[in-house]
Amino acid sequence: MTTTAPITPLTPAQRRVAQHLVGGLTPRDIAAEAGLSAVTVRQHIRGIRESLHCPPRCALPVLAHFLFTSKEVEPPPADKPVPDLSAEQRMLLKAVAEQSKTYDIAVAARIAPADVRSTLAKLLAMTGAADATQLVVLAHAWGLLGADQGTPAPAGAGR
């Protein structure tokens, strides 16, 4: 299910929360650092998802990908060298950026659902990313994901 509705620009408060999200902070960490309540941070994240037409329960890596591809947030400069990824690893990277559920990631990456966790762990170790969200952030900084690499797949993001 794709939408043709234009993306609503983020408010300054939403943009600050979005910048914290792509900087690797959890919603709880954002609340503590920004001096906001957890409820306020959740409301901003909900507003960000609505503005970007991102499904309500999409995973944080998918939300980060939406933020970058919509150009609402710029990726930070890469502090690690670009790794030499195989075609299969690039497919997994794209799947993690576009899909929220393990099964959907597996289908998009053409691997068994039972292998997603271990295969992703190997990719994280190879790239030096701490988690899937940081992997997506690094991939955008390296130019491995983005407008020229394809757009997010909203249909799979919410499943």
C-alpha cells in the first residue's frame, strides 16, 4: 500500500527528536537528554510517523530510513570506512531498512526466517554497527541506501 499524499514537513520539535533517533538514542534516552517526558517523546515519534506516512508500528531502522529518504534528516558523516558488502548482504541491509518484521525481512532478503538474527549479527559485526538502526544510519552515510538506491517500501514496513 503506497501513498501519494505529500510528506508533511516535521515541526522543529519533531526534527530534534528525529535527529536524536538517528543519532542512536532510544526514546527513553531522548526524554532524559532533552528534558522531555516519555509521553511527549512518544507523541513526537507518532507525529513523525504520521508526517512521513510511516506505518504506526514500523521499527526504528525503518523510521530512520524514512527520515533519510524523505530528506527530513541528513545522515551524519560516516566515521567508519565503507565495507565491501556482497550482493546478499546488500539485500539484507535493504530489507532491514524497509521491513519491520522478521518474516518480511527474511522474504525480502531471500533467507530463512530462522537465519535472520544470525545473518544480521554477522552483518552488524562486519560493519561495526551496534544495532540495526545504526546499521541503517551508517548505510545512508556511506551512500548504500537512499533515493538513488530505491525508495522505502511502505507496504512491507507495516506488516
